[in-house]
Amino acid sequence: MSESNTEINYKEAYEREHEKCADLADKIVVLESEKEDLQFKLDRIKKNKFWKATGPARSVIHFAQRQKERLSHCGGPKDILRKIRNKSHQKSLMESYGTGSFPDAEQRKKEEETVFPYMPKISILVPLWNNKREFQIQMLDCVMNQTYQNWELCLADGSDAEHAYIEELCKEYAAKSDGRIVYKHLDHNGGISYNTNECYKLATGDYIGLFDQDDILHPSVLYAYVKEINEQGADYLYCDETTFQEDNINKMLTMHFKPDYAPDNLRANNYICHFTVIETAFLKELKLRSGFDGAQDYDLMLRAYAAGGQFVHVPKVLYHWRCHEASTASNPQSKRYAYEAGQRALEDYCLRKGWKATVSGLKHLGFYREDYEDSVFCQRPEIGIWAKPLPGGRDIFGIRHPKGFLVSGLYENDGSMRYAGLRKGYSGPMHRAAHCLLYTQKRVYSRDTSSFRQTRTWF
């Protein structure tokens, strides 16, 4: 094709596209005109007196139509009655875990008068930043209303000038707290970890509690924690929790009943979350690291476990996590950085343990997966597996035994097995998988508990 013909083709193509653009522009003008005309008609209808007068009737009709549609999905009358009963039971259940679980006057007096052998002071750290007035008041009230009295509330405020009322509220409550509320206004907002460490500088307690500025504590949470400290000598405590809507803790969205301390679960997800109380000596050694803002508590838990902390679960709903438009509980995407920080914390944990593993976030925000180099058995000697003699001395998971057995296990320094249940000749019990082996003759189930993947190896 000649150069002149090429130029002519380009020119024709340009002209065709130019005509299309002009045609589309004309259509846009027509559509804009139609839109303005329709908007004018709609506004005229809405301003009509008859339309305004019939508004309540239309609302009733629409409500009836919605209810009719809902009932059509419920089945017959029996199904509808069952649904009503379930809703009623659900409401009463929420109340029983909410305000219905608060101590009455008699129980409150009993808890307030209880004298434990060890009465530690618990310093509650609350980093503040531009909190809503009503949330701030509720947070202060729930601490003031604790049945266990040996506490102090340490507040480090990084709020801006538009939220000056926070300082006024804190000083007002401090004046009637018998010196138990300590407040400091920061010259700048340094982030959650920085502000929390500033709170820590104000603390004089034997234990430290980490509390969010917009959440609510059960009146008996400190009492329950001190009881467990005396009974179990805990270094690190946590409890069950709920999430609730805006201002009413009885309007629960979720109830989180947690397991006792499970390190494999913790590496997959920060199921502990709230309400964390840790021995001061531990926190003094570990502190909160600014590089993990948003997941600073998760990073602290992992490092506390690595340092040999004694974790204790208090199996009661004693923490209420508020859901609002800016909270992680309501909208996980609102603080995506928190989940990215959690991934970094887990990567750091694996690195300090000497594990060659890649950490990745799952599609469900806040859940993580560890992929080990070679296999989990090669990187983590505390996890093991045994099996019947393997045909031909087959090598599975990179582990071989001279007699054809797959063996590995976890033993204490004195040579005893950490878990009871398997004969020593068949190696140590292997986390949950080991107990499956006791009842399985033809197959072995092994689980990478950090990623909740289960694989089946047939023999």
C-alpha cells in the first residue's frame, strides 16, 4: 500500500470517529434535556398537596407489601409462628448476654466487697483520637462503673482542636475519680501504637488492659480477670465478646465465643482480639511497635506467646465492640491497613521462629495462611506424624525412617511426650492429627492448622 493511500485511510478513519463523537454529543444533549424535564415533573408531583397528604397511606401500603413478600418466603402458618418464636428467643438471648448479664445490686455489692489474696492494680490504656462525644462518655462511664475498684484509666489524647470537648470530658471525669483517671494531651497524633505507649508511660499498675475508645466493658470484667489471675497466675487474659450497633449493646450483630488459647488458630486469625489484659512486666519488655499500627495487639500476642506467656481465656461475654461506619467491626475495608499490618506481624513471628514460610492474606480479611518451604514438617519439628510401614519405604512429606515408618514428634526435655495418648514407639502425638491416627487404620489425616487445609494420605 502506498504512503498516500495510508494517509487517506487515516484521514477517513479520523473523520468517521469525529462524526461518531459529534453524534454522541447530540444524544447527550437530548438526554440531559429529557432528564431536566422529568426532574421538573417529579418535583412538581412531590410538591403537590395531594401527594403530601397521601404520604402516610402510601407508607402503610408499602409496608404491607413488604411484609406480604417476607411472609411468602416463610412457608405456612406454623413456619411463621416458629420464626416469630425464634426472633423472640434471639432477642431475649441477646439481652441475657448484654445488659441482662450486668450484676444486680446484690451481686455488685458482693463483687465490690470481695477481697482476693492478690489485689493487683489494673491500668487500662485508651489512646484517644477524635472520638465522638457520646462514645467518649460511654467509655468513661463503663470504666467508672467497674465492680473491682483497684484500677486506673490512662488516657493519651492526640485529638485535634475541633475535638477539644474530649479533653474537657476527661478532666471532668478525672476530677471525680479519686485520682484513678490520668489524662495527657499529646502535641500530635502519633498513631495507635505511639499513643498507647504514651498511655503506658502514665500507668502504675501491675497489669495493663488495652481498651478501644469507642467500645464498652462489662461492669464485672476486671473482677472476673482478677479472679483468674489469683486462680491461675495468668500473664495474658482475654474474654468472649460481641459486636453491637451504635448505642445499644443488646442489638448484637455477632457473638464471639472463643476457644481456650490455641496458638495455631491465633496464627491463622486474631481470634483473641478483646479484652486484652497483660502483666506489666511483659508489656514493659515487649511494648507496642509503631510499625504494626492497626494490628499492634496481634503483634503483641504473637511476641508474648514466643516469650512464654501464660494465656488464660475467661469464658464470659465481657466486652462489647461497637460497630459504626468508621470501625473495623462494621466495615473491614475501612481499616484494611490493619489486616496488612497483621500479615507483617505474622511474617515477623515466622522469621523469629526460624521458619521458612510465606504468609499471605485470605479473601476473608483478617485470616492468614502460612506456606512452608518444602513442607510444614520440615520447618516445624514440633509437628509430627506416624504411619504404618510404608510400601517400599516410600518418602512422604520429606520424612523417611529406616524401618519404613513415618515418624516425628514432640518430646519434652526430660524425654517425655508433651501429649498423652500414643505409645512412645510410634513417636509423639502430633497436634490434633495424632489423635485421628488412634482410630484410623487405613488413612492418616494431617492438618496444616495455620491455614485450615486438610490433606489425606492413603496407605
